[in-house]
Amino acid sequence: MIAQIDGRDVHVDEEGFLTEYDDWDEALAATLAGNIGLALTDRHMEVVSFLRRDYVDQGETPTLRRVTATGGFPTRELFKLFPGKPAKKMSYVAGLPKPVGCV
Amino acid sequence: MPRRLVILGGGTAGTMAANRLRRELPDWDIVVVDRDNEHHYQPGYLFLPFGTYERDDLVRPRVRFLPDDVRLDYGDVDHVDTDSSTVHLVDGRTMPYDQLIIATGTHPTPEETPGMLGSGWNRDVFDLYSLDGAAALADALATWQGGRLVVHVCELPIKCPVAPLEFAFLADSHLRETGRRDQTELVYVTPLDGAFTKPVASRELGGRLEERAIHLEADFMVDTIDEDRKVLTSFDDREVAYDLLVTVPVNRGAAFVGRSGLGDELDHVKVDSATMQSTTADNVFAIGDAANLPTSKAGSVAHFAVDVFVDNFVDHVNGRPMHREFDGHANCFIETGDNKAMMIDFNYDTQPLPGQYPLPRVGPFQLLKESRVNHMGKLAFRWVYWNLLLPGRPMPLSSDMSMRGKIPEKEHAA
């Protein structure tokens, strides 16, 4: 479906996660972060950039463990930057599909 | 010279594949490699703490389920050299292969969580996913006088993701029957945001927890366990206290998978989700829990996946394109206590939904609903496992998922 964010049309799923990789830019990231009560810092953006790069390489949103193991961001810090539900919040701000939950 | 197929792992998936492929590829040399000759009926671990099964009910020699002309070779894999198509064993032996199937499963690794393997291990901290852990838990439950019993999952994916929920339900029912439920506070701690991953099942199972006064602590990602204070601490500094902890450690694939450059961060083999062919080497496949398929790690997934895999593999070794695609189909029983169980049936794209299986209206199994027939099905499955599933005998169930008998989300809600 299509939603209006920052006065432009973007593709989202029913939970509001972006579904088109190219709909995203840094300005949109700030708005998405604001939607979930986060003020973006450079460190947030480092994490988000890793997620977006890794998505292109791997074809799927990285898991929390992958962000820690491959991206080098400690889990504890990810919980500070994206409180409560880091895996979900990181991918939301990065404009990527929600990570696949295994049944 | 005959071509050689090496299968690493003689568990559920490896054994099924060996039996099916022996019939399909009569002139191949087929070798299965495993550390030992003990095949465990892993779904039975869940019942051990409640005395439904004993150890001897759950263990059989691996060789009994392998065809006579398939060799079982004992060894520990050091690594696979995919460039030269050779398996290197820890004892220095090498095994060249034409085709390789990795079926070494996934395993609890309590050493991954700081504090888990402390003084409390197998005293008041137990792992349900090993024969020794489940047996030790049986002793602890027998003398349990009450307190806080915490059932806990560290991180997904784990094999049989419903088992910890089933344990909570069975513990509730067992403690009621033995007059100790009122003295016991039951808590279910999970890194997920609800009882389960997919919305409809999560809602249904969450409702069952609530009905039974089992407290749900969601979004809890454990950092450390303090076995002196008996407290779990999460990465965002929340604490959960326990008197008895039943935990599911981080699950990892076999370490050699990582050493061979074939795995993801958890050493599960990276594969194409439709064909189970390694994304690194085209004469390497991974089946069962060892593969990083985006679905549950469970014997039932392996069962339906092996159906598809065998057809594809025969095409592949004969130089034809692989024509079948695995859709992620699986189903399983979920014990809910009081001699009842639910059943779920799902695939990559369709979440577990209510209805009947395998026949619409008739069932006999009820999807996402508790019934005695489901429980009978679960208990009967042990016989099916040893006698039909492992030998690869035909089962009257389709490997592709069907929507027949299922009630889609919208109608269900109405």
C-alpha cells in the first residue's frame, strides 16, 4: 500500500515498514525515527547504513545477531540506540522489510 | 568407479535422505558420517520430565534405520574443502565426494550465554533439548515444592520453536494434577514480542498462556545469568528472578560449517530456500535443521523438505534442471496439557491458521484448537517416526501445503 510521509508517496506494509528500497533517504529516516520516538544521531545512522548495505549484499534484512557479529555493533548498544525492540526499530528506520521471523 | 555421495549426519534428515536416495541411486556409493550410533527421538525429550517416556523409549542405534548397503562411518568433521570436494575429519582422514549433503542439525550452546554453565547447571538451570538435561529436569520436578518456575528462550531460531511453550503448558497441567500449581508461579520469557512468531498463532497461544495464569515476559533478550542471585538480566537491564529455570540456549549449527565457509553467523548452511542447494558450492546441499531455511527447524519441515529435495537431487546428478520448489510446508502438534494438543500447518508464506487437517471439516486433526485427538496424534507419532518416517516409507500427506480446510484470517476474525 501507499502512505504519505513528508509529503511524498512511499510504499509500506500494514505495519508501516517500507517495502521499496529506493523510497528511502536520510531525511525520511529522521521522520521514521521520529514516528517511533527516536532522535537520530550519527551513531544511529552508522547502524542504519550497515543495515542498508547488508540488505543489498544479502538480499534480506540482517538479524540482530548479524548486525552485532558482522556489523560490529554491540548488542547492548543497539538496545540503547533502539530501545525495547532493536531488530524491528532498526529495520523500520532503515526503510527495510521487517526481519523474517522464523515460525 | 561408482560416484560417491557423502551425507554428514545420521539424524532425522540424513537418515531419511539416505533411505530415499539408496532406492533412487542404486549404483552410487553412499556413506553417512556421524560421531556415534545413537539416534535420539528428539520430540520425546519434552515428555521425559513428566514421566511419560523413559530414556530407553527415545534412543535407538542409527544403523538400524540405514539400508544395509549404506556405510555408517564414525568421525568428527573438521572442515569441508569445497574446492577439492573433500571432507576432512578431525582424526586426519579425508573423504572425497561427488555430492555432499550436510544434515548435522542445530544444537543448544549454553556456553554462548555468560553464566549459564555455572554452578546451577543441571541443579536449578536446565536445558530441555538434550537427553541429559531433560532427565535431570525430571528429577528436579519430582521434588519441586513450589516457587518461581521460569521457562526461557534465549534467541531465535531454535529447533522446535513450540517446545518451550508446550513445556509451560505441560508443567501447568502436571503441577495441577500433583497439587503443586498453587505454590508455583509460572513465567514464560521470550525475545519475541508475543507467545509466538506469527500473528494468529501468537494470539491463540498467548490466550492459552493467559487462561492458565502463565505470565508472559516478552521482548526479553538475555545478556547474562547470575546463578548465585538466580536472576536473568536482559541487554536492556531488566531482571527476571527464578527458583527453577528451564532455558533454551542459543542454537547453532555444527562448527565445521563455519570453518568451511558455508554458513551464516550461527553456522547454519546458507542455501537456496526452494532447492536447499548451497549458495557457495553447487555439489553441496543442506537438509533439515542444518540449513538456514526461513522456516521452523523441526523434523516435520525436514520430512516435507526431503520429499522435494530427493526429486531435485536425482535431476541434479543426472544433469537435468531441478524442477521442484520447496514451499516451506510443515505441521506439528502442540501439547497444551490435560491430554490435549493443538496442531499447526503452515509454509513460508502462509502463517498457521485455524481449520482442520488434512481433510476439510473431517480432520481428524483440529488446527489451532485443543483436542484429545491431536494429543493422540502426537503420541502416535513416535511409532510413525521410527517405522515410516526414518525409513522413508510413503506417508499419505502432500509435501506441498494446501489451503483446503483452513480458515483464512479475515473469515476467522468475522
